[in-house]
Amino acid sequence: MVAVAGMLSFVAMLDMNIVNIALADVADGFHISAQTAQWAVLGYQLPLVALLLPAGRWLDAVGTRPAVLTAVAGFALGSVAAAAAPWAGALIAARVVQGAFGAVLFVLMPVLAMRSVRPQLRARVMSVPATLGPLGAVTGPALGGLLLDHFGWRAIFLVKLPVCLAAWLLARRHVPAGGVLRAPGRAELADAGLIGGSVAAVLLGLTLSADSVAWLLLAAPALPLVLWWLRRGGGRPVLAVLRENRTAGLNTAVLAVAAAFAVVHYLLALHLQRDEAESATATGLTILCFPLAMGIGGPLGGRLADRFGARSTATAGVALTAFGFLLLVPLGDSWSLPDVAWRLALAGAGMGLYGGPTQTLVMSAATPATTATASSTVQLARSLGFTLGPALATASWSLGGPGAAGLHTGIGLAAAGACLAVVLLASHGRPAARTA
């Protein structure tokens, strides 16, 4: 079950980024504009983010085994449909299907991992999906470029099938039987529409703000949509779980770190290739230092958390990430690639240490009846951070000014987000100060 959780985490996050590198080829192949081709990415991300919270409530009421088997099969079939799409509309529709099943996979990962071992080993088990997920996100563009050069853009959608097949077979054999599926109700679909509409409004406003700050007004409908959702039956149970488990601060920290990671990854790739004229290979190898260090730090973080406590390990890890980002703020033209690489490695090692312990804190606070809902909140925070990161990077680059000023603004914003996460994790679980 831990292997299944890790596999699902890797392929679901891989799919968030691997398609980005193929958008130009998709646009040329279907003779469509770059803006239309972008929906091959948004068609996956928007339903995924919109359905995470409704999927969590739905999974608390259905069987885990049939949900895993159905979600993996649906995700794989969506990948096949995307690879075989005869026109752009069919590709976007297939990506929407992938995003819908991907939301269920995201919620299931921590649930599978948590239920597979005794509580004393929970942190090191949680480090598996918490590490493999971001690794999938970072390695997506490199793997996508390799497939694009040798096999064409359709191969990008098929590369996940062997992993999906292995995960389905393992789940069929090892996930305990029991429970049945039911179709999502009208109320759950309405919740998904409200959440998706708010996220779409924010993404559009941030992305278009590169042309004019006035476009940020497009994000204005997000707040009333969220408030409307919170007043409905779907929002109140989620708020109750956050309140009773006292995990709102943890989820905010997860969102801040994920967004900071995405901002730095996006800006550094853009800066090295556009401003420093580095090759794609040199840029990729430099940025690869982050996931390599994270892969080393992830298992270590789980073991340290099981021995010394999840909160202290998570706080130390995110502090190391914040320190690495702060060291990148004064990035200048005189820096060599190794100067960037070791700072990224420092931040990556910290993110590896922090991931599993933080997810353990969230899941351990949940009751058996609300584990899927608790999982959906932390997965929404992480996915929302990864989704908003590039849009925040674009907005900060344009608002900060041309050249290095915009770069420093963006990386400074990422460092501030990581520092906020340090405060939130350090204060989690401490009793409130008494007033006289």
C-alpha cells in the first residue's frame, strides 16, 4: 500500500508539469493558438483542484479499495484518450477526465500510507508520497523533453501507463476489500463548481497581470465564491475538521511552501535560459539539484520525525528551505551555475525533511471517520500552491520591474512564504498564551 501511494503521488504530480514542455508542439499539431493549447494544462489542473475537497468528503463515505481501482483505471484511460485525441477539443476533454480522477488519487495517497503501518512508523511512511510527489513535478519537464525529442508529444501522455498498471495490480492484491462506490451527488458537484470558479478567477487575474495590473480585478469573484461555498453543506464539514483538528495553520504552511517552490523553480529556469543564455541541458541539471537533495532528505525526515517528533523535524526542514531561498535573493549576473546549484540543494534537502512530517501532523490529528477529508485539505493546499506558483511568479516579475528587479521580487516573495511556514509549524500544537 505504501508503494501504491508513492506511485500514485509520482504520476499525479508528474502530469501537472510534463505537458508544459509540449504545448508548442500541441499547438502546431492541431493548428491552434498557444492560448488554446494552454488548456491542455489547465484542463487537468482546474478539475483537480476543484474536486479535491468534494472528493475527500465523498471518499469518507465509500470503500477505499473500489475507489483506488476505479480512480487508477480512469486516470490511465484518460491518458490513453489524450494520447489518441484527433483534435484539440478531444484532448482538453481527456485532460479534464484525468484531472477528475487525479483529484481522487491525490486524496487517497495519504490515506493508503497512514492505514498501512502502525502509528510509530507513520512519519517515514508519509515521507514516501510526500517526497515522490514533488519529485514527479520537478522531473516532469526533463522527462517530457526527452520523450518529445524522440517520440513526439503523444508519448508524453503514455509514459505513465506502466506505473498506473503496476499500481492497479498492487492495489487489487493488497488493499483490503470492503465498501462500495456511489456516484457523487448534486451538492458535491455544486461545491466543485464553486471551488473551481474561485481558483480559475485567481489564476486568470494573476496570469494576465503581466500585461496590466488592472487584470488582477478578475480575481475579485474568488472571495464571494469561497464564502458561498463555506455557507453551504460542503464547506461546513471541512471547516469543522480544520477547527477540531487544529490544522488550518499546517495547511497554510503547506500552501506557502508549495507556492514558494513553484515560484523559485519557474523564475530560475526563466532567468538562466533567457537572461544568462544557458542551454536547456545546463539549466535542467542545475535545477535538478533541488529534487535530488529532496530525494535524500525525504526518507531521513521520516526517520527523524518518528524518533524526535514530527513538529520539530518539519520546522527544522522548512527553516532550511527558507534559508536556501533567502540565499538566492541576491542572485546576480556574476553567479555561476554551481552558485545557484548548492543553494537549491540546500532548499531541496529542507523540503525533503519537512514533507513527510508535516503530512503526518495533519493526518494524525484526524479521526478515522474524517481521514479522507483531512487528506483532501492538505492535498488541496499543496496542489493549489503548485498551481498558483507560476502565476505568482509571472505577476511578481512584472510588478517588480524589468530584469533582475523582477527576479529578486519573485524570489523574495518565495522566501517570505517559506519563512511564514516556519512560524506556522513552530507554533503548531503550542497552548495559547493566557491573558490576565
